[in-house]
Amino acid sequence: MFPLVREKRASVTSRTRRGLAYGGWRGSPRFTLYSLVTRPNFSSRTHPSCSPLSSTGFPVRNLNYLNSSKKGAATLQSDQIPLQELIDLKMIQCKRVVNEVLSTVDFVAPDDRVVFRTCEREQNRVVFQMGTSDAERALAVARLVENDVAGIDVNMGCPKQYSTKGGMGAALLSDPDKIEKILSTLVKGTRIPVTCKIRILPSLEDTLSLVKRIERTGIAAIAVHGRKREERPQHPVSCEVIKAISDTLSIPVIANGGSHDHIQQYSDIEDFRQATAASSVMVARAAMWNPSIFLKEGLRPLEEVMQKYIRYAVQYDNHYTNTKYCLCQMLREQLESPQGRLLHAAQSSREICEAFGLGAFYEETTQELDAQQARLSAKTSEETGEPAEDTSGVIKMAIKFDRRAYPAQITPKMCLLEWCRREKLAQPVYETVQRPLDRLFSSIVTVAEQKYQSTLWDKSKKLAEQAAAIVCLRSQGLPEGRLGEESPSLHKRKREAPDQDPGGPRAQELAQPGDLCKKPFVALGSGEESPLEGW
């Protein structure tokens, strides 16, 4: 922990827990992780992992991952992970919430979306990179997250329109006064290291003038992407300009932009560092393509890497759009393969898992997550004195409705309704909820004051209701209308509207306002190995 006064940790209420179900950067599927490696010993771990950097702590004004105020003296063996920029205007609206089930700290927007999630194990590894054009806003965001990250970085190199049109990213390069104000304000106002990332300017003279001015703000290090604002990855990276900056400054210089042309395997990282005379190397695209690039023994098969990543994403409740984007970056030219087409069509975490042969893992994990959720809800209710959600009276089975097993005119819901009428019972009442994590549905049907539910989540509201009806019918030993057992009397009744195609426009029907969207969680034990550790 950093030596700061920490705010009181708020408990995660059931309402907050439902909001946290989005699980990471929803609306920003281009979220990526950069890995910063130091010399002379690069990390033997793939990202993401949560191992601490060093037992020496994090000195104020000194980036401990460089372990020196002079360039070229780094000795640590772990990665630093700067995030892709998060916009200050979005972050400043967030509330810091301790997620006791996942053992994470979540920064939650007013609409209950998780904008940023981290954990104590990676506290000394993650550098929070923000997009900003205002010094006071930048400071407010830095103070919001400074207890939970290793450093603050200001992105002054992003050339994309979403960043530059707001005066952020590479747009700042044309306003040195604003750059100086933002960085000086952060350096003076926070207790953790501050860095920035820039692109080079059209002339070497202007570039060196800018970086000298940046150094005087007191920042701990500077990352330099060796391309101009208008240049893209297909343009060559200017190693000689980065080298000139390294020779000019006394603070550590981090070389960036070498993916593909220079960095295709582990040994290339050190070659790029030497070519730029930098203290460290920041790897972005090459790390996205295959995170095992940081293994000394060589790249691991992509299938193995993707399997580990998917398991990690499901366990930590990553939103499926982010998971899908990162996997697409790994597949690249294989996107037109059968597996690539399955991934492209996937519209949930479950479908992603099925595309990679992890369907059983997904079902097992989500059931464990639901159980964790129930245990936490019960514990919270005991501590607060509030009544716990009554699930003990719900009869549950692992049931899925397969339309092919039933004649066109018959469904389990029709059979159940017919039985209730014959027994002069009230009509079945269905309560259906949608899980925001993967947009799947679960339904509980109440018949004669008894509740029935399938433990398996389904692609549509109608499918979930049919599954709940099957649970009720099987519990009572009643026919459910399957081929060979349908009741002749049902043929005379008006046919129920057929279930929608899971890909159809009604398949993703949202739960009604006020419906409980239950959130699955999982917590790693204190000694449990991360699924991405231990190749």
C-alpha cells in the first residue's frame, strides 16, 4: 500500500453488485494493455499477472520499475503495465467501490458500468494512463486512483480523432504550455510517479526542446513513440530520434513503436532498446498479438495463449466485447478461419467459450460464480439485518430446452398451462432476468406457490421460460410434450408463438425495469494461482 490516507471502503450492496456485472470497460472494446520491460532482465511472465514488482516499495518521484534516477540502470525483472488511456471526463464521474467477492477495486460510472477494475496484487504493476486536456481534471482523476495504481501516465501521443478532437492525446503536442501545466500539477499534487507518453515532432530540434521542457516538470520518466502524429504503424519508427532524446535527457526514456518491424520475439526487445539507447521498452501491438512474447524460452502456441486468456477473462468477469476484441487482435490473419468466424459471430462470453472448446468450463465457472453471489448475499444480509433472498424453496435442475425434441405445436409451457387448468390452479407466473455480463436469461416459474428454475442460462427470454417449465413438469412427473409423449388435447389449443431464433431481433429482449440482473462473481484464494501464470 502507498503511505496515503485511504478512504473508507464501502460495502458492495446487491444493487451495486448488479451494476458491476458489466465487468470492465464496456463501451471501450479497444482497451489494450501495454507491457513495459526493463533492462537487463526482462520478465519471464506473460501479461496479465499480478505478481509484485519489488520488495523495495515505490519511492516518491522515482519510478521503481526503473530503479534509478539515471537511465540504463534498471535491474528489476517484472513488467509494468500502462493501461490504454481512460478519458478524464469519464473517470471523474466514477465512484470507487471495493468488490469484496472478486477482491478487486472497481471504479463505477453513474450508469453502473465498471470503467476501471484493478486488484491489490497488481497494485505495484499497473500504470493508469489517462487522456486529458485540463490540469485540474487530471489531478482529480489522479487522486481518485492513486491508492490503487503504481503510477499516473498522461497520453500525449494518441493520434486518433476521439482523443485529439477533445484537445487530448497528440493534440497536446502543439501546446507545450498546457503540457507543462498538466504535468506540473500532477507532479505536485500526487504522491506516486507521473510519466507521459509523446510522439516525435516534425523536426528533431523541436522534439528535443519539448522533451527538455517536459523533463523540467519533474516527471519520473518519458515514453517516446518514434513516429510523428500523422504517421501510422506502416511507417518506419525513428530509432535515431528516440536515441537523440535518450542522449539528451537525464530521466529514463522508454522506447515505443517497435512492434512488427523490430519486435517479433523476446530477443528483439533488447535489440530495440539498444538501437534507441533507451532505459526500457514499451511493447504494445506485439504484446496484443501474443502476450507470451515476454517469455525467454520463446512464443507459446497462440491457441494455448488464447485459452488461458479466455479462462482469465471469464473468471474476472471481463465484458465479452472486450474479450472478443482482444482475441481478434490475437487471431489477426486467422479471422477468416472456421474458429475466427465463430469468434466474429459470438455475442456473449458463453459463445466465445464455445468457439474455443471451453463451453463446459464456462458452464461450471458461471455456476460457481452464482453460488459465490448467493453466499455473499446471505452474509451481507446477516450483517445488515436485512432479509436474505429466499432461494431455499426453489427447485432447480440443469435443464435446457431443445426445440428439436418437441413437435411444432407443443411446448413445455403449453403443457404446464394445460395441467394447471385441469388442476384448477392459478396460471404459472414467470419471472425472467437478464445477466448483463453475457446477455443470457434465467427464469423462475411459480406454480401453486412453489418456484422452479433451471440452473443453466439461455440465449433468450422464451428459451429460459421453457426450461423453467420443464423443471416444474419433471419435478411433478408430468409429460412435457416431447416427441412420443405429447397430450392429444393440446393439439386443439391455439399454438403458442414459436421461440425466436437466438440471433433474431427479439432474442436479446431486455429484462423489464426493476428486474433483478444477478451478477456472477468469483474470488481467487490468497494462494490460488492465476490461470495466466505458470506456462
